[in-house]
Amino acid sequence: MLWLLSAPFDASPGLGVSWPSFTLDNFRGVFENPRAVTSLWNSLFLSVVSTVLVVIACAFAGYALSRVRIPGRNLILYSLMLFSAVVSGTATMVPTFLLIYELGLINTHTGVILILTGGMLPTALFILKDFMDSVPRSYEESAQVAGASSFQILKDIVVPVVRPGLAVIAVWALVNIWGDFLTPFILLRSAELYPAAVVIYNFYNEAGDPNLSLVSAFAFLYSIPVVLMYLFVNARYGFRFHGGIKR
């Protein structure tokens, strides 16, 4: 962490931590790279869209699994969790590529978003269902008496109560998607579509040695969105994710 804070501002950064010889030329070099800035926007687009889809899908599915009595419901949830943990992204590279190829979505952000969203759903759904279970049914029964539909109950009653749970999922999904390298590396072919996690490898030469000036500055910029999201959620919720019910 100290290296990440000092090396980007050092005129001659090394692998060790030292007091920097202050300069901003490292950042100038990053911004002059045509792929660097574009990759950050690509990462932001992929992360935000995928996170929004994960949160929306989990809100609907989590509410359904929490309230509807489905035979084998818990078995389904634990199976999803188990297989999502055991079958890693590396093990699914070939079927994932073939699936997206058959859909005609190779080298598109849409294909990457679909795969990233699907990969996040099992764990996110498992987490959110516990928050949904904590919402008293009496809230929903009162709304039903007033004539509210299931969608209105979810939107106006359940979602406001489980906002801390949705924040947990949003932070967790965004951080994981923001740092994902394998999925976009497999599915994208055009350099202008690459996210930052892939483009950062352009700052290494043929021998595998990093250009520390560019790598450190780019890594510093790459970490800013995640840090800002942490500060926002910490200020909003204080990471006291205990649900929205006040006693």
C-alpha cells in the first residue's frame, strides 16, 4: 500500500518503498497512452452495468425464494453456491467461449456483461435471501390488505428495508467485476474494448519486465473507484449491515 501511494509520484520508481522524487510525469505517460484512459471507461461501464443487473436480478429472485415455498428451495440455493465455488472461471473457459460464440457476442461488451452477471448471481442471491428473510411478513400483509400488488410490495416495502443487503451485494459485485481479468481477456478481441485489468499488461515488455512508472501510476488510477465506493458506503451505512428494521 505504501508503494502504491509513493511510486506513482516518483521520478524513478523501484520495487522498494522509498521517499519519492516528486513528479507527475508518470500520470502524463498514462494519459498519453491511447488505450489506458479508454480501458478505465470500459471497466467502469462493465462494472456498473453488471452490478446493476446483479442487484436487480437478486432483488426479484431473492424475494421469490424467500417468500414462495418451492420444493427443494434450500437445496437449490446451496447447490448454486457449491457449484459456483467449486467450478471456477478457469474451468469454464471453453464452454463459456463456445456459448458466447454461438450467441454471436464474441468481442462485445454485452457478452462480457452477461457472463460476469451470471457468475455473480449465485453468491449474491445466497447473501440477499438472508436479508429478505429478516423482513417481517406483517409489513407485506398490511400492504396486501391495502390492495398493493407483489411488485409494489417489493418496490415500496421490502427493497427499502433490505437496502443494506443490496449495498453489500453492490460493493461485492463491483469489486469482483472491476478486477476481473479472465472473462474479458477470453471474450474480447479488440484492444479498444479491453478493460483496465487487461490493458495493464501492456505496460510490460516482451521479457515480462514492468515499466514501473506506468504500472504504478495506472494502478493508482485503477484503485480510485473502488476506494471511493468504499468511502461512500462506509459514510452511508458504516458497514453496519444489520438490516433496516428499527427496534
